[in-house]
Amino acid sequence: EAKAKANTLSVYDLAGKSVDTMTLDPMFHEGEVNTDVIHQAVVMYQAGQREGTAATKTRGEVSGGGKKPWKQKGTGRARHASIRSPIWTGGGTVFGPHPRDYSYTIPRELRRRAVVESVKSIASNGKLIVLQQLTLESPKTKGMTAILKAFKAEKPLLLVDKKSDNLVLASRNIRGVSLKTADEVNALDVVSHRECLMTQSAYKGLLKRLKS
């Protein structure tokens, strides 16, 4: 009986009232959460977000240094060929960063598995909330705020089947809120939020995507 309760979720209306129940697919509740798979995906997505614009100049790129600062012998000082040597102030940098692309990819199946594990993680914490639907009659931020208040959501991911203009406009100015579709959501999107408010249609779309 306890196991049955663990994979059964209430379905809510936008006022926070339970109107139905649904059974969670076994992939989202069976076994332990594989945090290693989630970690691999998150690091990959974060690497892809890096700008990679850090740059330093080598001794061949800094200005000056065309003339030998003093003659080789007879001065009593150490010999130098250029004031732009790395050991001089204002000289070039050795092994410094240069513009580069940090992005890389992990196998598609691993990325898909990371989505499963991240949803499993948020479900196991009781933070997966299934909505009958998520619609707004007008693009007002206060309308979205009222919905989030009904579920006491502090930093939610809103997962829908399709984005409407009203949802996009109503949620974009609320800090910590992200709006994603079932087709585009990834592991980083899920683990970056405390709650996930998912519509029933988005749940079906996510299942179809992950099982195809």
C-alpha cells in the first residue's frame, strides 16, 4: 500500500485543489536516483554556457621589446633580450588562457537518462506537482503569482506542452521561474529549481520523448 501511494500523484487545478489522481510511470520512482548521470549532464550544459572569451597576451603580442635593454656583457646585470619577457613587469603571459569553445556533448541516451533521474529526484522530494492545465486569460504577472502562491512554489520550473504568449509574458518577470516545454527540458533545467509544476499534457509529452 505504501508503494502504491509513492507512485500515485494528485492532479490539481490552478487554485491548488486536488481534482484527480494519476499513476507515475515506474521510470520516475523505481530505484535510487543516479546522481552521477545527472552530474555528467549538468556539467556538460554548464560547459556549453561558458563564454570562453578569457584572453591573455604572449610575449609576441604585447607592445614594446624590440630593442635589447642593454648590451649582453660588461654591465654587471643579468642578460636580457627583451623587456617583454614573461619575467618582466608588463611582459607576456606564459600558458595564459586564450579564447576557446568549452562545449562538448555526451551520448544522447545519457542526456535522456539524466532527465529521467532529475525528474525522479524532484518527485522523490515531493516537489513534483501535476496540474490539470496551465493557462492564463491575460499576460498579467499577478495571475502567475497567484498560481505560484497557491502551491507555495518558491523557485519553480513550469513544464508545459506548448508555450502560450500569455504564459511567457506572465512568468518572465518573476525571479526564479522558468517556462519550458516537454520537448526541450533538460536535466539542468530540472535540478536548478526547487519545484516542478507540470501539466498532464506535458507529462504525456515527456513520457513519449523519453520512451521513443
